[in-house]
Amino acid sequence: MIKHIVMWNLKEKALGNTREENAILIKDKLEALKSDILQIKNLEIGINDKNYAPKNYDVVLISEFENFEALNEYKVHPKHQEIGKFVGAVTETRAAVDYIV
């Protein structure tokens, strides 16, 4: 099993939305992938509570795949690519890690 974890800090304003609005859009768009991409074994998206820890990343994706081949298939899937363009346009910084469980 592979865990794929990605965290994003979002721009204050992007594409006509606030940081908070874009965080919700990212969450909704990523959650929709579970029904579209069979390689996803598990998917969880969290939005940081800015009142508790405002210096943390804004959004986190924790996903699981059977192996690196499945993760690579996910990365090139057209639905993932489409969401990636949106996320890239609203993101200030990104961090990620992929590891074997």
C-alpha cells in the first residue's frame, strides 16, 4: 500500500475566490475523484482550522493506492489533471510525500 500525502498553502485570493472558498472547492473536487478513479483505495481531505493553527498548511490530501503503478495512473488521469490545474492556480506553496505502508 502507498500513502500519498499532499499539503497546500493557498493564495489569499485567486480566481475570484477567497482562500477559504478555494479550500472548500479543492476538498469538494478531490472528494469527487474517488468515484471517478478506480485506483484510489482511500481518500481524505482536511481543511486547517485557521483559528487553532493559522500557520499550518491550508489543505491536506491523504490518499492510498495499492502500489506506485496505481499512484502513477491516478496522477495522469484526466480528471486528476483537470483538478490539478485549478489547484495550481490557487496555490502558493505545496509539499508532498509518498511512502510504502
